[in-house]
Amino acid sequence: MNMAMKTNKIIETFSAEETYIFGKELGQQAKPGQVYTLIGDLGVGKTVFTQGVAAGLGIEEPINSPTFTIVQVYEEGRMPFYHFDVYRIGDVEEMEEIGYEDYFYGEGICLIEWANLIEEILPDHYTQITIEKDLAKGFDYRRILIEERMPGTGILPECLGESQL
């Protein structure tokens, strides 16, 4: 039986800068074809994290959430960066209309905000990143849960093995 196993890792950050740095580390070590899903409430730091990922890929242009365009493509870095925000998706068919498979299975990396809304079309292999606040630990505290889903294995990719934080 070949079931997908999960390996979890928790990163704690105590400032927006640390969240950005962790995103940057992930971007620096990312490889073509990787898909990251990003889950978290409004205002939790998804955009700061995404800006860090982009910086790690060598992208210098401003990064904003593509809430109304669904996907923003950045090609100036060391590989293409496909940034999705599917918060306003009404139906999965909208993803088909924009040709999501070309991005999911392309030569760059994908980061998909609110991916829980399109779970049925996610690839078999992706990394789910959940960012949560805990005000008891401070206003800027973030708990970042990384769940790597790789069918048939129980290992984290190298980029998630050791953070410098």
C-alpha cells in the first residue's frame, strides 16, 4: 500500500522580519516544480512570508497578493514564481480557465494562498504551510506549521530540514 505520509515541522517566529527571513530561506532552496500551499487567517503574515520567498528567488519587484487576478507570475528571479490567491474563487472551473496545470506542473514554483478552497485539484505532492497567531506569546508571534506531503516517503525536502532561525 503506497499511502502519502506526512512529516511535520514547526517554526516559531517573533517578528515580521523573522517570518520574512524564513520565507527567504525557503525561496533560496526551492527547486523547480515545487508547490507550496499557504493557509492562514487574514492579517496573519501570508504576504510577508510570500515576499520573503520571492526575495529568496531573487525577485526584486514588489510582491502583493493577487486577490483579484488569481495568479501573478514573476519571471525575473532564478526561476518563475507563480503566486496564487484563490480566496475569491467561486468554482474550481475558474482555475481551469486560467490553465492552472501549466503553473502547477511548470518549471517554476507555485505558492497558493487559501489552497484549502481548491484541495480537489492540488497535485499529489505539495507542501502545506499554515501560519497562525498566538497573542498569548506576543503580538508578532507566529507559529508556522509545515506539512510535507510526499507519496511513499516520510522525509522533508532539504529546504525544510534546518532553518537558520
